[in-house]
Amino acid sequence: MTTTVTATPAAAPPPPSRRRGRLIAAGLVLVLAAGAAVYWLTRDTDDGAYDPDAPYLDASRPVAERVDDLLGRMTLDEKIGQMTQAERREVTGGDVTAYALGSLLSGGGSVPSDNTPQGWADMYDGFQTEALATRLRIPMIYGVDAVHGHNNVHGATIFPHNIGLGATRDPQLVRRIGEAVATEVTATGLDWDFAPCLCVARDVRWGRTYESFGEDPEIAAAMTTIVTGLQGERLGGPNSVLATAKHYVGDGGTLDGKDQGDARIPEEELRKIHLPPFQAAVKAGVGSVMVSFSSFNGEKLHGHRYLITEVLKGELGFTGFVVSDWNAIDQLDGVRDAFTPAEVSTAINAGIDMVMVPERWREFIGVLRDEVDAGNVPMERIDDANRRILTKKFELGMFEHPMADRAQFDKVGSAAHRELARQAVRQSQVLLKNSGVLPLKPKTGKVFVAGRSADDIGNQSGGWTLTWQGKSGPITDGTTILQGVKEAVEPGGAVTYSADGTGIDKSYDVAIAVIGETPYAEYEGDRPDGVKLDKVDLDTLATLRKAGVPVVVVLVSGRPVDVSAQLPQVQGLLAAWLPGTEGAGVADVLFGAYAPTGKLPMSWPATAAQEPVNTGDEKTPLFPYGFGLTY
């Protein structure tokens, strides 16, 4: 998903708990109903008045029966409302009620003014209260990009990005991470996670490479255990959130690794490389699928009926709902200005069920209504979309428990989740070179630490952390790699830190250089000329080498970086990826508390000019796919 947003105040004060109590809080509804002056829904006749004893409100009935009953009571405008997803900061008081909006989302960095678990729950309950004031009391579902932890929330546990998890080769660890993320998400009241990303990255120049588990579809397919972690064995269980397989399909195979680009590949290759993880996710019961911004042989995925309806829904048997990406349907005609009737009808008829239209959602509603009235979008397609969306809301138990559970605030950033994240960091480390210098001896010696990422939570967490693009600096709670090194060495030894290496001399036993990429997300991270160390990092390395002590490089990055020229000049190289908030896991490996077990999830290019390079393509990378040393 793509977004640039800033914080705005919470929407409303909190009503009662989500996991307790019934849907209908009559007094609450009356207050909200009185506050909404003119309803958009009055355009349709009220041909199915609200009935508190209606079958769709009876939790003992089968979900399909409840959906049928509710659909029979809904007006066209209510159905269109269910298909519309708006950004939280783009709605004002009463909009959710007036337009019967089915969903809201927070883009990266779109947070309540009180960015705490309670602040999120208060915001969520305010919006949900408006949804419960609609004629049929249909709850809204709230989505967020919790892609490596509940990463919009200050103090949440930030796990390694997917590229690091791919290096672990541990599907059960990834399932446990999904469970932890789901717990932190539900603790703040939310219901829907835009994760996991199941792209198969085939070119490290792509700015979303770190969102991929690796270059081989078998890794991504194996890691769909995270779907079960997020959703539980069934939707609606304790701490269950709706998972999203994204981005369907082929975004990791675009020409030259261009984000939102064109996968110019045969359908056979699409099916062999990029489709299997989605097939595995469907088998795991994933509740939603998000379509990719990219194209397949020149045709935008958001208008690709064959791949969405015939392959995903038909051939793969996907029964959940399909959601678009951020304003992506406005790209169908190649001009980003307004939703044309052709764009809207093409996307809906292609099989998109819910449309993410963050700012211009009112415009979208009007255009879709006109397209239905004109016969360009059949009512069968509208009903199918609603059936899919409502089914997941019923399965999640949202009609029975619509409000935030306020009993789990302490689970956000809990010690248990941070320990799990530290374990994930340890298992994700890939040792690429060791000339006898590693493991370092704990609690002894003089250790010099340098590099701008050594003491920087923001750098080690990467993009999609607190904000969309991420940011350097102490952006949230956690342990930096430097703090982990100090924990491993002191007392008994001494640690000196200088970001640029100034102050090192021959008296030190070893120098640890923590260098690499600074945060980015999506197309901002595209590197068409290759992924290289910049002058700041090269100068730091040069300073350390001049001292004549062994140098161990810890590479903090979202993908392989061209280090061919520097490799002969250092005694150790450890790929740390983007470890998140628990940097001590890196030190655990450096100092031998945990022997490295990570294996490369991607081939490591020998030069920037070699890209793309993947296993089996007869090129010779610097380090092959699956490479990884140990002690």
C-alpha cells in the first residue's frame, strides 16, 4: 500500500468493550443517529427496516443464512458503502453513519493524536459507534499495515522485515510472530491487517524487496503460516484479525525491478514463480487479497478480470474478498486525476470487492452508483462483493463484539513479544564471511563500534515503522545493536562508539562497523543503478581499516548490497537485514550466544550490473541463494 499521511486527533470518545456486550446499545445508537443530519442513504427507499430480532443478528444461525437475510434488507447505497474504504483522516463526524461506510484504514503514519493502545482503541470505538448508528447496524472493519509488528503504534514490538524472516527458514517461528502481531493489533481494537506480503522478489533493485520472504516461491509459500498466526485456526477466535495476501500478483517480477512496473513475463513463469504463495495462502484460509499496483504484460492488475476472477476466485477457489490498493483504480487509464466511470466499472467487474479510495471516497460512491444505474456494473457483481465482505464480518464475530477489547493494552510491546522478536533476529542473521574473528569473546576485551546504524532504532527498523517511509533516530522503544553489544561486553570489557570511526587505534581488539541502508518504502527505495554503499559508509570503513584492527561489518539493509570491492578488506561480514526493535539479537550472534543459522533468501549479486540474478539462471553471484556460514 502507498500513502503519505500525518497524525490527526482521535475521532471520538470510547464506548464499551468490543469483546463484551451485544451489538445494539440503544442509547448510544440514538445519540449518534440524532447527530447525523442528512443521510446519503435516504436516496434509496427504506424497504427493509431495522429489526432487532432479524435473522442476521442471530449468532446461532449459519453465516450464509445471516448474509442472505442482511443482503435482502440492504439498499443499493448501503451495498456501495460496504464496498468503500476511506482513510480515517479523510472522514468527518457523522460520515461513517451518513454513507454507511464499510471500512476505514490507517495509512503509514496515520495515527490518533494519542498514539498509544488506548488512543487507538478510543479512535476505533468512535468510528465504530458511528457505524452502529446506521439503519442496519453493520459494523465497519478497520485496516492497518501491521507488516512487521503493529508498526504504526509507538512502543509496539517491531519484528524483522520479511526478508529477514525468509532467512530463518522457520515457518513455525513466523506463525508465532503472526500470533503476537494479531494480539497487539486486537489490543488496540483493530480487525484487519494488510499482511502478509507474498511477493517473490526477483530483482534487488526493487524498493519493496525487504517486504518479500525471498526469490524462491517455496519460501513465501512456506511462510503463509503467518496467515494462521494472524487469523487463528478460525476467524473470530481470541485475538483473530483478518489477514491479507498481497500484492496479487507478480509485483516482484517487474522489468528492472521498478515498483508499480510491468511484469513482462510469460503466464507460465507467472504461475511457476509468483502464483504459488497466493495458492498456499488461499489454502490456509486467508480472508482477503490485495491487488498489486503493477501490470502483467501491459495490463494493470486492478482491471485484470482473468487473473482476479477466473484464476484467483475461480481456479484457486478464493472465497474471501478482494481489496484494491491505495487509489490504484485511478491508474487504470494512465491518468491520476479522477475516477472515471470506465475505471470504476472495469475494476469492479474485474472482481475487486472493496475499493481503497482514501481521500476521494465520496466521488467513488457517486460514480459507482451511476455505473450501476446505467447497467455497466450488474447488481449480481455488487451482491457478490457484499456477500464476500459481510461473510468475513460475520465470521470475525463483529456483529456480536464490535468494540475494542480494553483488557490487553499491556500486550503491546510486551516482554514476551520482544523476546520472540529477539529470537527472530538471531535466527535471521546470515554470516557471509568469517576469517576466524567470530564469534567475539563476551565480557572481555576492547571493542570499537562505528557506523550510523549502530545506535539507531529507526535505521534498524526500516520503512513502515511509525511512518510510511520510516525515519532515522530514536523513533520508538527498543534496543539498538550498540546497546546489545554493550550488554554482551560490559562489565569485563569496554565498548567505545563513534559513528564515523573517529578515535579508533591499534589498542582495540576488534572494530564492528554497522552500516547499510537508511529507511525507505516502495518506489522511494527503487535503485535502478544498483544497491551500493554510500560515501558515508565507505569513509567509515576506510577509517576503521587504517587502524590495523580486525573489522567486522554488520550490514543493516533491506536487501543484498554490492560489497564486492570491500569484502577482501574486512574479516567478517554479517547480513543483519532490518531487525526491528530488538537489536540485541544481532549481538547474540556476534558474541556466540547463538550460532548463526540464517540462509540467504536471495542470491547476492557480484556487481550492481549483474542484476537481476536468481538461482538457476546460470549467473555466478557473490554468494548463492541458500548460502550461510556458522561457527
